[in-house]
Amino acid sequence: PEGYTFEAQVGNDPERTFTVEVPAGGVKEGDTFLAPLPSELADGPRLRAPTGQWKDGLFNCFGYGILHPHFCCSLWCTQIAMGQAMERMNLTWLGVPGAEVATRNTFKVVVAIVVSYTVYSIALEIAGAPYGADPPSYISIPRLVGSLAFTFWAIWALMKTRASVRAQYQIPEEKCKGCEDLCCSVLCSCCSVAQILRHTGEYETYHSTCISSTGLQEGAPMCV
């Protein structure tokens, strides 16, 4: 039930345990959820993200400068930036926690999806170019289906990623309770991704980059 506490074990070491509280809504047998790992149990240095509230607001995108890599990537390549956040948080390509085998290549999977859709769309645009504004159905229908499928995945994955981050850091919904993650993912996806990246990255200490799987410089620690 919600609020119940129990002792969780880190890895397979019975000497490394810490108290975990069941999040709002409770859980059922077989469910998984995220919880902050105490710094004293972390293996080596870890990024420290605030618990209980977001590090800053949804629209504080320029806090590190208008050309900061995290903002540029979130604005121009929103799904790629989302993949970086997923990789930091050890989430699957659908934005939910998973076993190591399901999360080890999350960023690569997201990049593959984005690149595949881009190539697919360009190919159909080229094929439909000779027909002008009225391409035949065998071009327009696949183009529509592909667009809807990609859009649905992008919204769903970001919604679940944001929900997973909130669950791990015990951040309550502030507005649009019950559907805040969906609203943010639909209405301002780039701002939502940028906020997640700022929350899970100590940019004051570790440099941001657009060309790494986590959006952080090589050698930066993982999130707690």
C-alpha cells in the first residue's frame, strides 16, 4: 500500500540495505518503481538530483545560456535529448524502468527510431513529389501512418520518462493533477526534456554535450 516502508537491498549484498517508501498509488506484486539511492551506498561519485521538487521550472531553459548544449539538443533534436535522459536514468526506450539487458542500449535504440523515421519520411516525400499536393493513396497513407506512429511513441515515451523521473525523486504533480506528464509532453515537449536534463545533470560541475549518449561529458558519474 501507499506509504508502506521496507528494506531494499543494493545488488546482491545483504550488508547494503536502505529504507524505501512505496510511492503514491501503491504497487502490486511484480511491479517495479524507482527510489533514490542514498549517497553512502553509491559506488563511486554520483550525480545528486534534488528530491521532492524540480531543480527549476519548466520554462527555465535559458538558465545556463541560450546556446547551452542541453537546450539546443532539446529544441532541435527533442527525441535524441529524450534518449539521453533515458540513458542517464537507466530507462527503456519507452521511458520505464527495466532490467539491465533492456536498458543498456536505450540511447542507440532511440537514435535508430529517429533516423529510421527521418529516412522513411524523406523517401515518401521524394516519391510523392511528382504528384504535387495530391499524391496517390499508396504514398499518402503510409506517410500518415508513419507520422502518427512516431508522434504517438514520442509523446508516450516522454510522458513515461517524466513520470519515472518524478517517481524516483518523489516530485509531486503541481498542476493538471493526474495528467501533468501528458500535458507537458504534448504542449511543450522540448521544455519538458530540457527540464529533465537539468534536473538529472549537474551542469555546474559537469559539462553538457550534444554528442554523448547521456548528454554529459565523458567520465561524468551516473545519477543517484
